[in-house]
Amino acid sequence: MAASECVRVAVRCRPPNSREAGERLVVSVDDAAGRVELAISLAGEAPRAFTFDHAFGPGASQQHVYNATARELVDSALAGYNATLFAFGQTGTGKTHTMEGCASSSSSSSSGSGGGGGAAPAGGLHPEAGIIPRTFGQIFAAIGASQDQTFLVRASMLEIYNEEIRDLLSKNPKNRLDMHEAKDSSVYVKGLNSFVVKSEAEIAAVLEAGKRNRSVGATLMNQDSSRSHSVFTITIEAADAAAVAAGGASGGSGGSGIRVGKLNLVDLAGSERQAKTGAAGDRLKEASKINLSLSALGNVISALVDGKGAHVPYRDSKLTRLLQDSLGGNTRTVMIANVGPAGSNADESLSTLRYANRAKNIQNKPKINEDPKDAMLKEYQQEIARLKAQLEAAASGEGFADGGPEGAPDGGSFASSASSTAGAAGQADLDPDEVERMRQQLEAELRAEWSSSGQVVDDAALEQIQREVEVQLAAQVQQAQAEQRRAAKEAARLEQQLQQQSAAVAKVAKRRRAVQQHNAELVSKLRLLESKLLHGEASGGLDKLAAQKTAQLRGQREELARQRAAEEAAAARIAALEAGAQAVQQQYSTLQEEAEALTAQLANAASAYEAAKAELGDVAAQWEQDREELVGEIRALHYNLALKSLVIDAFIPHEEVSKLMRRISFDSNEGAWRLRSAAAAAAAAASSASLRGGAGGLPKRPGSAAPRSALPRRPSAALLELQLDIPERQPVDLSCLQFALEAVTMQ
């Protein structure tokens, strides 16, 4: 079972700005003791004192704030824990400066409220850079210093604007996203974009893209006031090299040794009072939604701290639902409360300090997230193993010779053979001149035979010779024609074989080109996936890593020196307190000395009692103020409800109201009424009737007593699209409404 640990809380007080020049400063900070005191404007009252894990005065540097609050959280995320850091407080107190600050050396050195600027360090990070950009360097430095480990880093950014979740990295950042609950009771945002990053520059570009889409607006207290809550999430997946190889060889089966840490960096919008901000229109609507969500967050903190009931109202707001794990769940959490020093904001500063004082009592139960089912690194391992197997199979299957598939003749020799055969077939075609030449040759040969035999060649002999010539010529012509036909058939066969072989060669060549293209695509995809995985030796060499380590050690030494000085001062104060305690506990020589000591103790107890009594009075006054605001809201709601009910009774027949009531339902997740389709409403009514055992439906609303006369129907485009029967409209005597409106107003 995971060990419990408290939420760590820090308070940061910004320096006074130009609008607060000349005002009385009421906030004092003891950085070493983590103590914050708020002077009350009433004369004679003791200052309100609060103690936190860390306290930062106006002179605290961004690096000091980061080292004290965020460095351990980043280490926890690298180790596989969920971690959350968020800043809250009144608008204009420096929350965004604490979280974001000046991200690059090109930024203005005078921005924010955390002190002066100065030259940027050699690494390019501005001295006024906030917590979020500083986490980038620590994360990738740790990855570069790791050995035999593989990492996958992703980043996403969303905002909660007017209780709507928006993806700040989407092409359409104004689109609303839905929040859902997974099987393990965790909460996720459906459709939220998450980008794989491989360097500080890439993740910084993701942050800048999200900041450009965030909703901001000007008020009297802040020129660039954040009008939404933003959440920048860094997901770090890590696995040992041996686990990666084993996971790839086994296809991802069994334990993969993957740890997934999630770092949520939250910049909450500031609480506002309309009288001070001058908000109106959209700004006023945004302020009401911001205050509502922050009030829900305060209720969650109170419920977790009090522990009187099992119910914690996480579902009252999108913000508390999204941060459910960060408050009382599986997360290491740090809260930074930002306050202003001026007396004009003393009430808001006191409320923020009380808020933070309650939050430090929340108990979380963090644990390492090992082998989660949705780890993307595991998917990358399996995909890389599959691609390598395909490439090996393709390499072993490549066995084609240069002349094509095995057993296929060479295309050139085959073509020349077919051409010679076709030429011979063409030469076997006998023309009349050739036949005449053959006749003359046969006739000459027969004459020679007759002459050599001593026979006289007369007319009869010539006639006989002519007959024999014709017979032999006919036989030779037939033989030649048969040879010609055989040659033609052979040429056709060879031509067909040539075409088939050419088609086979073309098919093999096409297949080879396809295989080569497919292999090239596999290699490209494999390189892309492998490039997204980060390794310790891939961050620029040992020299660069050694320089980073040297700079980090130098900063740690300076921080250690400051801590030692603070510890020495604290030890001196402890020694002084112990000496005072010993003086009180010593034996008194006379009753007068004992009486004086007891009188001093009584005076201290009385002052403590008065402080507690004043605190109780402040809490009661704050409760009374909240009560008055709630009563005012109830009165306004009652007024609107009475007015709308009067209009409905006067203008809408009760039959149509009954149809509408049967078709509406309340969506608790969205906090709004939804209009169901006619089929869904009928099914729900049937189910409800069966559960009631056939009892009747909803009671009918009383109809209007006003007289109605027949009038032509209004166009359907002017009515609400409810698929309801359009009632006939009749004139109504509105004089009776005047008295009703006056009665409602008097209430």
C-alpha cells in the first residue's frame, strides 16, 4: 500500500507594482522559517501569521523558487510518479509569471514581478524563466545522463474556459472537448492531442503554440489577465534497455518494465471581485465562471481536510474533476499561493493564505505507475519489433537473379531466336520467279541425264522431260509449302512464348519494385519510431553532458550554501527560544518572580486567545459575506423563476408544457438540461410507468384563465423546434400581468 504524504504548500509574495505605489505594505515574509504575516488594517489587532513548507519574498529568484518547489517533482515524474504543481491566488499576483515567466533569452528582461532581469545564461534560458520552461532542461538532462534506459516524452496542453475544456494544441482550439471516466476511475479528456517531443526546443515550441491559443483579456488589475485555467502535461515513459529488448522479442507479452510518470503544470486563473476589476460583459461572465470553479476547488479542499463525510464534491467543477488525483489521490502535489503585498488587497491575500493553510493538510497516496496498459512506449516496442521482423523476412526472400526468375531464358536471346524463326518463315514463301527458276533447274538436270545416257533429245523426249519436270516441281512446291506452314506455326508459337515471357519478366520486375518500395517504407517508419525514443547516449556526447552536469552542480552548491545559512539562522532562533523556555522553567527564588513569570505567560496566552478570537471573527465575517452572496443569488433566481413561470402559464398551453417536461432530462456531467428525441422520451415514459405499476404520469399544469380566440397559426420557423403540435395562438389580455410583475418586484 502506498505511503501517505501531505500536499506541500508554498507562498510567494510579488513586489508592489506601479498601481500600488504609496500604499501600505501589509505582507511580510520570513523565507528561512517559511512564515508569512499579514497585518490587519484594524488598530490594535495582531498580524495574522501562517507557516508553510516554503515562503518566498519579493526578492526571491525564479531559480530559487524552482529548486525549492519543482525540482523534486520532476525527479518524481522521471521515476514514474504522477506529479502536479499549480499556482493560485488573486488576479494580478504573478501566477503566470511564476509558472511561465520569460522562456527565452530574447524575451524582455523586465517582464513579470519576480525581480530584475539580466543577461541570459549560456544555455539560452532567461533568468526570469518560470517553472514550466525550467522543467524542460531538467527532464532532458536527466534523460541524457541515464544509462541503459529508453524514454518516450509527450506533451499536451488544455484550458478550462467558461467550464468548457479546450485543446490549445488543436487546429480548432475553440472546440469543446468532453471529459470521461476510465474503468480504473481515472479521468481523461477524449480527443486531446498529445505530441511526442525529442528535445528542449521541440517541447518549448509546443508550449509556445499552446500559449498563443490561450484565452486572455484586460482588466483594471491586470492588462494580460488569464481568463481560463491552463494545464500543461508532460508524460514521461521509461524502460530499461533489457526490458525493451525482451518486450520486442516477445511481442510485448508479459511484464515490460515500463514506468509512466505524468507531470501536470497548472496555471489557475485568478479570483476576482467585479468592483476592483471593472469586469463587464464577457469579462464578467468569465469572472463568474472562474470564481465558481475556484469555489468548488475550495469545497473539495475543505471536504478532504475535515474528513467528516465520505463525499468529496469533485464533480462540481471541470477543474476539480480533472485534478481529482492531485487532491487526495495518486499524485505528489505542490501548491504555490501567490499574494500581493498592498493593503488594498489584504482581504484577498488573507483568503488565499487561509486557502493554502487548509490545503497543506490534504493527504495523497502516490505510487509508481508500472506497466500501465495504455503506455505508448509498449506500442512502439511492439511496432519496432514487427517492422524488424518484416525487414528480415523480406531480406531472406530476395533470391532473383539478374535475368529474372529461375529457369526463365534471357529476354534478348529469346527475342533474337524468335526473330530469326519469323524471318525464315517469311523466306519460305515461294513466288512465281522462284517456281520458274526451280522448273528451269529441273529441266536442265533432266536434259543432262538424257544426254549422259546417250538418248536422243527429240520432241517426244522433250515432252516427257516436261511432264517429269512438272511432276517433280509440284512435289517440291508442296514440300516447300508444308515447310512454310510449319515455319509459320513455329513462329507463332515462339511469338506467343515471347509475349508470355515478357509479361512474366515485367511482373517480376514490378513485384521487385513493389518489394523494394515496401522495404523502403518499412525502413523509414522504423527510423521514425526509433528517433522518437530517447537514449542516454543520444543527447550530444559526453562533453556536453559533463558541461551540463558541472553547471547543475554549481547551482546545487549555491543552493546548498543558502540552505546552510538559513539553517544556521534557524538554529540560532531555536537556541534563543530554548533559553527562554529554560528561564521560565527554572525555580523562582521569590513568589514575586513567579507571579511575574506567570503574568507574562498569561499575557501571551491572552494575546494568542485574542488572535484566535479575531481569526474566528474573520471566518464568521467571511461566512456571512458568502451567505449574503448566496442569498442574493437565490433571490435573483427566484425572481427569474417566478417571471418565467408566469410567462409560461400565460402563453403556453399546459398540454405543450407536459410534452416538454416528458422529453427533458438533466445531464449531471454537463450540468445542463437536455432535450431527448420523441422515441427516447416515449421509452423512458414506458419504463417509468412500468416501475410505478401503471401509475399516472406527471401532474398537469393549470392552464391560463385568460380568454383565447381563434387566430391563424404563426409560421413554424418562429417556434421552438420540439416536434410538438403547434397550438393555435389567441390574443391575451396583458393588463393582468402588470399587477403580477409589480408583486414579484416587491418580493
